[in-house]
Amino acid sequence: MACRERPDHIPATCLAAASGTLVGDHAAAQGAMARLRQLAPGLRIANLSESFPIRRSDHFDRWVEAMRKAGLPE
């Protein structure tokens, strides 16, 4: 719903990409990742922690892996 209401919202788009990957909806993940690359072309695995300070390392690690599988560049 957040992506529909605010298609330029980067955190919601990241969540859509990661969620699509985690549930096996690769088409949704790829679509969200394509949109994310337009919105934040400089976003990389290497700088995720700067943009999204998730405190629990286990949550962050799982999210990074999902973003990697969705196609976020290193």
C-alpha cells in the first residue's frame, strides 16, 4: 500500500524488493528493484547500513541477503 500511495518512497520500495524475494515472488522483487535503482541509483549493499540503520544485526543480515538476491549491486 505504501508503494502505491508514495511510489517514490525509498524505504517502502526496499521492503517490497526484499519481501518479494523472501516470499519467492521474483517478479515483484525485480519490479521493485528496478524502481529502486531509478529512485536511488547509488544504493549498494556496501552502503545499506548508512541509509538504513537497523539495530539488530540478525535482522539486518537477513535483509541484506534478501536485497542481494533481489539484485541490489554490491
